[in-house]
Amino acid sequence: DHLFASSIEPSCAAQLLEAYAKCQRSVVGLLPTPIEQSHLYGAATGTWTEPGRLLQVSKFMEKPTLEEAQQHLQLAELPPGQVLSFLGQYVLSPRVFTILARHVEQDYREHGEVQLTACLEVLLQEEGCYGAVVQGQRFDIGNPAAYREAVAHFVQGV
């Protein structure tokens, strides 16, 4: 339920593929997001390997509360009041499907659902993961106001 618009060439997906080519590990697309919106998205924190661009992830959180985001997700290199949330695009190791199948088989749920974030946490522990800050924009088209914004954006060719 998201659309993506890159603010540069290459596309958002191509930016993630470039990051994967550098680190040879699973890569999660990330966007700086106001901390007040942290409850809407999965998020990550870690250590910069390329400041502002590529992060070696140390922790994933699914839709953290404001308090959880303040305690666990703020990075000194980000503007105050921002966290790195999931863009909604990923380049993942095939191992994630085995982990996902195990979670489904064991009926392992968070927030009442089988979560990709929980699978990413296992993948992080087993193989390591990176986060790439994408130069672009995410449109949450499951939200009527954001849907209108996306339509306007793409109609105008911005």
C-alpha cells in the first residue's frame, strides 16, 4: 500500500541494489521520519558505515511507540526529532523465506500479525543487515490524504 518516488536518478529500488552490491548483505530501505510518526512504520538503528547513507543495523522495531523510539532509535547524526523508518522496499537474502515460513508454521505473531520485522530481526542475528537511506519519498496510499498527494505528485511529474 505504498508508492515510491526517487528524488534522484537512480530509482529507489536501484539505490537499494547499489547498497546491496557494496555490503553483500540484506538491505532495508530507510527514510528519516518525524519521531511522532514512528508508530506508523517499522524502524531501525545502528552504526553508520557511510554517514547519512548506509547503516549497519543493530536493531529493528515494528511500529515503536514514541517512548520506544525516543529510547532506542534516535541517532546523533539525524536531525533532532527524527528516526529512520522503513521505506517499504528491501533487498533480502533468500533465508528470510525460511524464517517467514517458520514464523507462519509456529503462528508467531506480533500485533496480531506475522511480521516481516520479526523475520528481519532473526536475519539480522544470523547474517547481519544494512539500512540504506533512500533519496526519495514514500506515499502511504492506504491513507486517503496521502493517496491524493501521490496522485498529484505523479500527475505533475514532480
